Amino acid sequence: MKQKLGPKAFTLIELLAVIFIVGIISLVVIPTIGRVTNQSKEELYKLQIENIITGSKNWATKNADILPTGDQEIITITLGQLKIGGFVDKNITNPKTKKLFPNDLQITITRVKDNFKYLVLEETGGEIGELDLEKPTIILNGMIHEVVELNGNYYEKGVIAKDPTGIEIDTIDVKIEANNEVVLNVNTNELKQYIITYTATYNDKISNIVRTVTVKDSIPPELVIPGNLELGVHEVSAFNAMEGVTTSDNSLQSPVLNVSSNLSIIPGNYVVTYQATDASGNKTIKTRMIKVVEKKLYSDSSGAFRPKLYEGMIPIKWDQNNMVKADPYSEWYDYNNKEWANVVLVTEESRATIQNNKPGTPIPETDVLAYLVWIPRYKYKLFNVGAVVISPIEIEVIFETSTTDKEMGMTNGSYLTHPAFTFGSDELEGFWMGKFETTGNQILPTVKPGIAALREKSVSEIFNLSKTFNNPTTYGLPTTADAHMVKNMEWGAVAYLGYSKYGKSINEVWVNPSSNYLTGCAGNSVSTVGVSGCPYKYNEGNGPEASTTGNVYGIYDMSGGSQEYVMGAMYSSGDVQIDIGLSGFDQVFIDNQANQKYLDKYKNGPTYSDQAAYDRKILGDATGETRGWNGDSTLFLYTSAPWFARGGGYDYSTVAGTFCFAAYNGSNYSTDYHGSRITIPGLK
């Protein structure tokens, strides 16, 4: 007989499988239920907020007389006021917390043109107690929390209070506190928080509402920086990132300014970052681009050799009012336009500052020790080799380049490289000439306008004095600059350039008529008779007429002023040794081969005004070739007068001029008026 078996039980494995499946189902179902529940609470919350807004709209309809009238004006009411008026359920509950919404929950009503905007400030309020229907109600004009900018204007908007019957209460008590101390008003000049308590009383029932006013600085500082800039490699070291930068702040305190940059002398693009931070931590950050490029030194289109500046030389140009620092990498001279290159030497104390100043900065006259003008190397077309009397003509000058073969013409119509550009064994690209006669004193000679020329010196004294300019500490020039007393040939080179298309041409340089020997002066005409003082300074009125260019860029005092000794002397009989006359030179010194480059030597002769005298000229020296020009007084070297002086004196009138020359014994002539000037060979 078969035994009947009972129901089959789960095995352990089957039971575990069932538990696993149930677990998976719970992982899927329970979060879904949670999301549905949360979603349902959020939707109910939004509905309650809409109910509050609806109640606010109904309240506004009943209280139209106190609604804002101006665009963007605000009043603030509370949920408690809506409950008292019956505009919302007294037991309106927050579905998220399952608690009543607080009675001091704030609702703002903002006028937007002709409509109103209602906003429940959901994070406000905390009071959930019972409402006292016998208390007055207070409606806040404006916001419950107002923020005013530091140093801005705060306008107290006040409140509207009503008793339980709806009648407005006129007397409102207002208390303003800051840091738990009662103050008279809100001071926007300080970063503070103010508590303003408004209190209304009705039948001994008191209601109050509090407004918080926070004075804060949320406005970042003002930061003004210059625009992007291109710098030459040579300008990087002097670049001042702070120049032109200004900052300000509404706090009226200066912001902290930090500047950062990786600027270097390697050509490329760089960023300079400026950050201004005020006392409240507000920041303004701006950047500018700096492009560093290789720049070539400026050369004009005339073909003139570009002047190479010795250390200590500062290029200058005229800005119609002052001599200002020029930029050697942009236009600062133009020989085609008769604007010769000018530089100054300045005092040791001012040198670094002026060198670091930006182009366009005026050069203080008190800092200047010497003005110098560049005479570029040139060749000229010979026009009067025979030294006969001819009328003035414009001299044909062509600037030579460093690769040009030296011209050695000997006949009229051929070209001759001017001999002034051969200095000893050196072929010069040009030389610097004192713009004015040498001024100052024995200790500190200068080359400046409007000062009495340094006079009453023998030729040797002037020669030694000129060497003073090689002092690197005082003048900034290297000892190798070889500043020296002007040679007769160098005078001639300047005179010829002035009579070319690059100078005044055949328009005669006006005489300096100052009987006080003041440099850089002009009178009322080309041949003004000597007068006291300085009728016109070099840069005023007729002043430029007394320069070789007819403008302020030329060389002055080459007509009139003090008669200038030059280094040009005659041989003694036999043409072996220089006749030192009363110059003060030692014969050994003057005949020393090393010193020959400083002196132009002329053949001996006994006459001074006949053809034989003029035949002793040297081409280019502005003596025989320009014979008779402008009626200038001439007296060639002769026995007992072996040294040249140029230009004539202030009282020479019609016979003074750049082609005027005379012969003297080289002494100091303590009762006469001999001065001189310096020249400096161009930097090789």
C-alpha cells in the first residue's frame, strides 16, 4: 500500500532565491514610492504658496489705498496680516514640514508699471504663535531687509499701521540701533548693519515690525589702465607698468593695486595683469597686451649718416615750445627739411632721470651742460678751386654712406669728400659741433644759449679747456670721445652744409649783435649793429635766422658774437714747423705727430689779401673758395699773425658772417673778444 505524502517544503536554496528576488523588487519599488511622495509634497507646497499669493491679491484689492504708486516701489506684508483679514486659512500648513506657515512670513507687493508683482519670501519668518486680533497691524513700505551701498543714499520708507477696525494709526515709534546702541540715523559712510524697529500701539496693544538695513560695499573698485602697447627691446627696462594707471573706490579709500607680468626683452607678446582690491575684498581685474619688438634706430631719407650716440648723449627735438627728449627710434631729425640732429649733455645728478624719461619730456635748461649738432659726412661739388672772387651760390652737397668710395676731386665740377671727415687716420661718419660758442667758466665750461661766451683765452688755453668735455663723470662722455677745439676745416664743413639745400642756402646767417657776448642771439636784420643784451633768443622771433638752418635745429654764433679762434695755423718760413706765435703752445707739443689731427696746417706766406694769400687756402675750409661772399671781412694768415679766427665780432655788422676770417697771433687778447667752440668726432 502506497503512503500519501504531505505538501512539498521549500528547500534552503529555493528560500534564498525567493529572498533575493524580493530584495531586488524592493530596491526598485521603494525609491519610486519615495519619489512619488516627495513629488506630491512639492506640488502641495506650490499650491499653498499660490494660496498665499491669491490671499495677497485679495488683500491688495481691499487695501488699494496703501498699495505702491511708483514703478518698482514695494510694500511688505506678513502672512499673519492675511490671516487676520481672513484672506488665507489660519491653519495653512507647510506640506514639507507639516507645520503651520509662520505668521511673520513676508510677502512683497511690487508695482511694475500698471500691474503688481507678488512674491512670497519663503525663507523668512519664524513666529507660529497665536494671532492677537486686537493688536494693530503694520505694513512695511519697502523690503524687510534693505541693502544700501557704501557711501550711497538711504531713504527711509516707513510703515503703515492700522488698528483692528482698519483705521490708520498716525503715531509710529521708530528706533534705530547699530551694534546694540541707539543711533539717530542710518550712516551709509560705514560698513554696518542697522536694526529699525517700528512700533504701533492701539488700546495698550503693541505691534512692532523690524527692518534690517545693511550697509555693504559690493561695488568693485574703479581701475583705469592704458591701452595695449608696443615696446622696442631697448624700451623694456624703462617701461613703467604703473604709468597712466588710476584706481578709486566708493569707499573713498585707495584700493590695493597689484601688477603681475612676465615681460622680458625677448621679442613676443606679453600680458600685464592689474588687480585692484578694496577693503571689502571686491576685485577688479584688467589686462593689457605688451608687444616687444626689435626696433631699428631712425634714419631720415636724406642719405645722411645716422648719428651714433655716445653714452651720455640725449637726443632732443623742438616741440614748438621746448626742447624735449627725442626717441632715437622714431623721427627726431630730417636733413631734407633742414632739421639737423641735436643732442644735449646733462649734469651727472639729472642724467639717469632724463635718460629714463619718456620721449616728449621737456629737458630742463638748468640740467643742460652742452648742446651739440650732428654734421653728417658728405661730398661737395667743387665750384671755385682757383679762389677767385665770385657771388654766393648754393653749394651742391651729397651725403655719403659708409660704403661710398672717398671722392678726391681737384677741379671745378668734380666732387670732393669734405676733408673735415678725415680725422687723423680715421674716416668719420660725421662729427658733433657745439651749437653755440663755448660758455661757462674755466672749471665747468658749457655750451648753452643766452650766456656770455667764454673769452679772453689764448689758443692753447681754449684747446686745453675743450678737452674738459671728455670728463665722463661731469659730462657723461667716455674719455675716448676726443672732444676738442674746433678746427678751421670743421668750421668750413658746417659753413658749406649751411649754404646747401640742407641749410639756409644763399640766405645769409644773421649776425649775433650782442655786445654782452650772449650766445644764440639775433637782431632785427641780417646785419644789426652791436646792441646790449639779446634782442631775440635763439628760439624766439628772429632768433632762428641766426642759425645755419634758419630754424632752431641749426648752429648759432657763426656770424658775430665773439670772434672765434679755430685750430688752423700757418707754418713758419720753410714750411717745416708751425708758427706757434703767442698761442701758448709748446713747439714740441704742436709738432708732435699724435696731435696733428687737431690742427689744420697752412703754407707760410707774407701777404694776407692778394691772390697769393688765397692760393694758400685748403679746399673745404671756407676761405679761398668763398672769396668775397656776402662782403664778409677776410684776412689770411701772414707773418706775426699765424692763427685763424672766424665769424667776426658782434660789431662787425655787414662784414661778419660764416665766411669771415681773420689772422691773429693766438694770444689771449685780454681787451679783445676771442671765444671758440668744441667738436666731437662721430662714434665709429
